[in-house]
Amino acid sequence: MQKMLPAAERLVRLMLLLPSDPREPLWESAADDCGDLPTVRSIRGWVGDTAKMWPEGAPRTLAEMVLIAFANPKETTLRLLSQVVAPTTSSSHIGTGVGAAWAARACETAIDVLAEVDSLEEVLERAKTDWSLDS
């Protein structure tokens, strides 16, 4: 088993704060926000695959899915995120702040995953060919 990249581990940890049942209102709301129900419904499986680091592209796929699902959440999704990430005894005190913080952190971490998944050799080759980096 491959060692999980630090950013991939952080992304998995963030995802584990959310409900695993794809029928939860949070997932329905996220799907409504992004208009991509198949991607949102697939996230659960990719969290597990990323945790196992199999297949090799799992962290990249999960990162892309998180960006699709949570890059532009609406108020309902942010409120639901707040409720699951920081549950309280009184739902009247739950706003959208915690959900907005979670979504921002998850998207930031997803971008970190995308930046880390390629090997150093691949990065250097791409920098050389695509960005005219002289070696």
C-alpha cells in the first residue's frame, strides 16, 4: 500500500467529518448546488479509495470531486455543513460560518492534493516543456 500524501490525508480527514450516507440532506443540497448528482453520489467511494491509496489516481479524483461539489455552496449547504461539522444542541444557533470555513478548507486542500499528486520528475518535466524552465 502506498503512503498517503499529507494533503490527501487532510482531505480524507475533512471528508470523514461529513455523513457517509449519500441520502443525507447535505449531499442532496450539494448536488443541487453544483448540478452534478453522479459526482456527489460517487464521493463516498472515492474517500475510501483515497484512504486505501488505490487506485493510484484516487486522490486526484477525490480532489476534483470535492471542488465540483463544494466550490460554490449555497446557504442551505453551508448551514447543513455547519450542522454536521460542529453539531450543537440548538439548531437555532447554527449559522453558515462553520460550513463556509469547512468548504473553503476542503477546496484549499483539494487544490493542494492536485498540486502534490504528480511525482517530482513529472513536475520538472512539465516545467521544462510547458513553462520553458531551463535545466
